[in-house]
Amino acid sequence: MEKSALPSTKEDSVGSSTEAPPLEALLNASGHKQELERNFGLLSICSLGMTSGNTWIALGGTVTVAIYNGGPPGLIYEFIAASVFYWLIAASIAELASAIPSSGGVYHWATITAGRYGRPCGFFAGWWNCLAWLFGIAATLQIVAAQTTSMYAIYHPEFITQRWHVFVSYIITAWVCCFIVLYMNRALPSIEIIGGFFVVAGVFITILVCAVMPHVNNVPYATTASIWTNWQNATGYSSDGFAFLLGMLNGAFSVGTPDVVSHLAEEVPRPSVNIPKAILAQYVFGFFSGLFYLIPILYGINSLDDVLESTFLFPLAEIYRQAAGSRAGSIGLLVLAFLPTFISCIGCYITASRVFWTLARDNATPFSHFFGSVSRRQKNPFRAICFCAVFCTVMGCIYLGSSTAFSAFVGSFVVLSTLSYLAAILPHLLSKRRNVTPGWFWMGGIKGFVINGISCVYIAVFIVIFCFPFAMPVDASSMNYASLITGGFSLFVAAFWFWRQKNYVGPKQVILDENVLAKDAL
């Protein structure tokens, strides 16, 4: 990749030095002028990672799907297996984020690591990542909508949830979160810290309630054998091993966001140091909270059939009702899940809008000049945020017309996101890790090669596995459309690349000098 050395301040022959460039000329590690305010700190960026990662709530929300891949033992062991591989991916992401702290994230890294093939590689990585995060917002909004309708349904047994009920809640949440991100830019760090408190306190209280209340109500716990050893393959696949591998998709969905905080590299001081720390905090909390959460809620289920046959749109509603022993207890626990999930929507808006904005500022999107601008008043990529809200509104309309079509789009999140990671990590490995100047966090020696290599093998294998139908036999409503959606959008990106490549700028590897480096840029 072509390196662009920016002019440095050097002393002349008589010992005097040239004048420092004006403030507006100072750059960040992306090579662009620093336009966003660095409002986030280490605590707020860690909170955003934990809240937007939302591991324990995402796990609970997929229980009724994941339970078919081995029953309760499958849920636990598949989550552990997926987490181990995502730790390696997260480590690979963290070292690139430390070396190149850019809001573009994998888009920028893929461009640099792929060397002379960086322009097309980065272009595809950026669009895969952007699409994944747009679908990620839609998926999170749907979870909030499912939570609100389920909370209402608990106290109204005669209520039958219709898609339009979910749609109304979805649209309200989408635009409330959009306006918060648009007009409360300086308050976002505080909001994320509040979200971090909710996600930590929520899982702690939920674990206690689900562990204690069955005993208080004299309700029997699930047996130890049913939780840890009684494997139940209800997928229709004859191979238990393949059912296990396919079930890791649910774990991947709950932990598969290692790049979420990297896209705020231009809004946090010392991102080369703080972004890897935030990724570590996200994954340590995500794993332990998810594991310690799964165990008590599974023990608290006294009728698995009632959970699977429940009419509640959000499966945790019936699980909490059984564990807490009352409708009021179930509502209370659902509120503890709702609050951090709502703030998670805000975090997803922040991330997705930054990804789209960085593509636009490099002329990689339609109407790039329009979407690549930063609002002088709000100090944020205002138009990119609005685009995300409009996109999610369209997704909501798709849900209103067909929940199967909506699920097909949001179900491609894991495949699209991991493809974007592969586009950055694989060239890094193939180039013998020479195209990147090490940052604060760097896996030196053979360790880096091993971790990068295992990450690439995992992604390559599981992208294929995650495209298989979830169960057999399959019909139009139960088909896994991830391959169709991913392939279709990839063809769109390829066509757009051939149309736009002459005018596409793309990120550059910039050798930054302290005299042109914005404050706290590294």
C-alpha cells in the first residue's frame, strides 16, 4: 500500500524551526482532519462495548432457537466454544485497532494489510461491515419491540401479539434513539455509562432472582443431568457434532461484535491504548456474565415445553415467569433486560453511523459528499445517522410485511461481520504482519501468527456452516437465507466498485509526525 508521509517540522540550517500547522490542519491516525470531539473516556467506551455487546440478553433472547441444538447442555457448551474463538478474533482486532486507531475500523485495516490489493479489499470489508451493523441496529430494535410487547402480554393473557404491535414499538424506538444520537452528542458518554451500570446490575440481580426464587416458592429446579449432560439434538440433522457446530451460531450472535468500540477511535483520547482495553473489558464481562447468567435461568426452567410453546414473542418472558414464580417478578426482570437493550440501540446507532460516515468521506458510498460531512453545530455525522434511521425504518416495514424476510436480513449479521474481519486479518497474516506498524497492543513473535491463523480458519469454516438451514426438513419460512443475502449484497458491492473505483479515494497508511498529529490521536 502506498505510504503517504505527511510533512514534519524540521530545523533549518541556522537552528530555527518552521511554524507548527494551524489547529484545523491537524490530523488523526486515519489521515483525515480531526472533526469529531473526543467526548468519550475509558469508562464510557468500556460501557459502550459491554452494553452494545449485550451478551447475556442476546443469549437469553435466542434460547428457544438454540435449545434445539443439544438442549441446555448445547446452549452452555456452544456458547463457551464460540467465545473461545471470538477471543482470538477480538485479540486480532484489538492489535489492528491499536496500530491504526481509525473510525473506519476493519475498512481501514483491510486497506492497509492487503498491500497493493488494499483498495478493493478495503472497499468490500467496509461495505460488509457497514451492512452488518445496519442489520445489527434492526435486530436490536426488534428485540426491544419484542420485550415491550411481551411485558404487556404478561398482564393481558387474552392479548395476541400481532406484527403491527411490534412494528409500532420498533419505529418509536428507532426514531427516539436516532434523535438521542443526533442531538445529545455530548451526553452520549454519560448515557453509555448509565447503560453499563444497567447491564452489570441487571445481570447480577437476574442471577440472584433466578437462583433463589424457585427455592423460595418450593418449585423444583431442573436436574443437573438435564443441564450438563442430557444432549438433545432436535435439529433433524443426524450428526450431533454438526448440530453442535451449527448451534455455535447462537453464541457467535451474542459475542460477535469485537469491533464495536473500534469505530469510536476518533472520539476517545489515546485510542491506541484505550480501544484494546475496552475490547478486553467487553469480552471478559461478556463471557462471564453470559455463562453465569445461562446456568441459573436454565436451572430455573421447570417446564421446557411451556417455554417452547409460549406465545410470548420474547422467550425470556416465560422463563422469568417460571423462575420468579409471578407475573410481577417476570416484569421486573424484563425491565432489567429492557433498559440496557434500549441503550444498546443507541450504541449500535453510534457505531453504524460512524462506519457509514467513514465510507462516505472516502467517496465509497452514493452521495458521498452529502453523507461524508460532519455537522458543525452537533459535532457528529448528522446525515449518516439519519441514513441509519431511514434504513432501519425500511427494515421495520419489511418486518411488517414478512417476518421471514426480516429475519433473513438480520440473520446475515454474523456472516457479514466475520467476512469483514477476515478481509482485514487474513491479508495481515499473509503479508507476514509486515504492513502494519505495531501499536500499544501488539502480539509479537509466533503468538500473533498463531492467533491470526486460528481466527482465519475459524471464520472461513464457520461462514460456510452458518449458512446451512437451522433445522431439517426445511421450508421457505425456516430456510437460512444468510448465503443469499450475503451473496446478493456482495454482488451489489462488486458492481458499485467497478462503477466507483476511479473516483474512490480509500484510506492511506499515514506516517504521522507529532507536529501534524491532533491531540490524543494515538
